[in-house]
Amino acid sequence: MIFTIFTNAILGLKLGQKIEEFEKADIQVKTIRLKENNLPKEDISFPTFEYQELIETDWEDSDLKNILESKFFFVFYQFKGESLILRKVKFWNMPHSDILEAKNVWEAMVKTVSNGEIVKEVTEKGVRKTYFPKKTKNRVSHVRPHARNSADTYDLPVADKLTGLTEYTKHCFWLNASYVKDEIYLK
């Protein structure tokens, strides 16, 4: 929250106020906290997707493609000891080749959901391991939960083959923190 307040102050805005020009130009503002090694503290999340909509929409009309083709305004902060330092502000567009890499993650999700192959295994503690694309499998993006809790779900278009579930925890696409460091912050 404090980072959002600082970013708004940099932009001359009150909390919750939007920049009309940024909205008209479809510019996404992202505030990033960096660890001492310049790696963002967190991956960057995008809005959750509904599973049914995911499989019914082609790539050209997908929310992910539209987001990735947007212009971004990044504001990077870093703690140095107890002090918070503004390190960099940057306008950025994702290169087309990287959008195509993220498309692979989107296509894997469509296939997984369409085939009803969501859960790979359920551990003894009840943790569900999925077939969703992991951070280690793609340089740009991955998929993981983005829900308040396990009861925060969307309907599945095809029941999961292993568990029979007809709804599943909300998930979203994420930009990998390592990608943000290497391809945005350090360039």
C-alpha cells in the first residue's frame, strides 16, 4: 500500500485517482519492490481468468494477449537498510517474441482445462498439485492461484479427471520475477 501511495505521489495523484491519459492510452501502472539482489520481491499478477472463458476465447481475443500488448509504466523501489529508494521509472512494451513465449503458457492452460487434466496428485495433507504451467517451464510467465482462499473458485467446463471437481480455485497468469528483473529493470 505504501508503494502505491509513493507511486501516486510521483505521478501527482491522490490515492485511487487515475491518470486520464494513461487510461486512454491503455497504460498499465505497475509498482515493483526489489530485493537487494534486484529481483522483484514478487511475481506480477494479472486478473484471474474464468476457465470456461479461457477455452472459448482464441489467442487473438484473449485477455492475456491484450494485457501483454499494452504499454506498461513500471516504478521500481528498493530497500537499502531501512531506507526506501526510488530506483527507476520506465515505460515498457513487451517484445513480440516474449509475447509468443507467454502464448505457450496460455495454450498449455487451454489444453489442460479443455482435457479436464487439472489435478496431477493430491498430497497426504490434501494439497492439490496441478498440471498448470510452472515458473520453471517458461522464462516469461506461469500460472498459479490468485484467490482469497480455496473456496474462491470458478466453474470448470470439464470435470477434473482425477478428483471429479467441477469448480476450481481462481488462478491467473503471472509474469516471472526473474523476467521482470532481466528484461525490464536491468535493460
